[in-house]
Amino acid sequence: MTGIQRIRDAFARARREGRAALAPYLAIGHPSPAATPALVQAVEEAGADLMELGIPFSDPLADGPVIQMATQRALQQGMTVAGCLQTARTLRAQGVAMPLVFMGYYNPLLAYGLERFCREAAAAGADGLIVPDLPPEEGGALEGFCAAQGLALVYLLAPTSTPERIRLVLSRTTGFVYCVSVTGITGARAQLPVGLADFLARVRAATQQQDGARRPYLAVGFGISTPEQAAAVGRLADGVVVGSALVKRVHEAADPVQAAREFVSSLRAGMEAQAVG
């Protein structure tokens, strides 16, 4: 089974249960390289359906201060692209079964070698990539290398995306499409954007023009920080991504693993309550 299919299966299972898939984000190497495997295991045990693993980069233009802090700390402790690949191998060796999706910027992947990275990522047990600074117009090479390894390559859409842009991204993304809830950077926010429902309705309508077997799932990220917000987004989308709020709790906790487990459990409980209601 390819990584693309494993990701799609995770969304499909959540849909059968009447809820959205929960996709937490953690920066690999934060708060320390040794801590990441236990954190991811705790997140899976708490009810995550798939995991976004952040590859640290020195210039994370889409990220807010919390994730910038986490990735800088990881870099200062020696985390590298090779170290991120090794982390994925460790997670699989320790029994983590949920889909693993690397989220990283293009320059580190290019420096490592796109074909080499995709080959080694698949061998390590990764299922896909999200590259926030890679537009589909420039993604052909990486798409080819991902396809050769069965890896998903997930593109992003923003509330400002035109109908033409939406159609382009939907035709090129694999596994799911990452719908950015705001025109800005990552970070917890007190309220969800007013226009989120309309944005997702436009994207959803565009997906209906595609073949059902390839129709991408819609996941929403940026700014989701509470169980109530996760439940609200889950009523609109197929997946909910929570990053900064989780990273912040991990950073501030005396017991990061327990903090991650409790927070992700609360998110899953909120989403399940919405599904039952």
C-alpha cells in the first residue's frame, strides 16, 4: 500500500466514524531530539489519526513565533534532515502505525537532494510531504519523485485563492489538500475566521468536479487551538490540523509527553462529541 492510500484510509476511517480526522503537528527535535519519539507515541495513543512532523528550517516563512521557536531550538540541538528521517525510522520501529507526513520547506529538501529525500523518506516509513513554500507551478520535479515512491505531495490553498488556483491545486495535490484558515502565519487564535465556512464551501464545490476515487480530502490548519474550535472546523472539513497550540503546551510543560497526551485527548473528545451531537 502506498503512503497516499494510507493517508486516504485514515481520512476515510474518521469519516465512517462521523468525524473529521485529527492531524497534530510537532517539530522534530523539540523540546529535544530524544523526546520526539515518545511525544509522537503519546499523540497517537491519545487519538491522532495522522501526524505532521515538522522538519526544522532556519527561515520558516509560514510559521508564527511558537513554531519558529521550536524549530530554532531543534536546530540548535543539532537536528538535521537526516536526523528527521532517522526519527521516522525510530517511530516505525517503536510501533507507531498512523500515517506520518513530513512538513518542511523546499530549500532543505533541495540541498539534501529531492530524489534521495523521497527515496529515504519512503524507506523510513513516511507517507507524504507538505511543502508550504512550493507552488504547484514549480512542483513538477518533486511530484515525480514522490509518485515514484508512493508518497503524497500535499499542496496548500488560502482564503484568497482564485477559482483557477483552487482547480489547479485540487488537480495536483495527493492524499488531501491543506486549507489555510487565514491569510497569515501559524499560531493559536482566539476565534476562527469569519469567512472560513465560505472558503471551504468554494473548495468543496470544486472537488465535486473530480473523480470520486481521486477527490482530495480537505484538512484545515492555522489558528486552531481549542477542542471547541477543532469541533467547529470538523463540522466543515475532513481533517483538522493543530500545531502551535500543541507545541506551546509541550514547550511549557514539566512533563511534555503527558501534556501532549492530555491536549490531544481533549481535541479528540471535542471532535467526537461534535460527531455524536
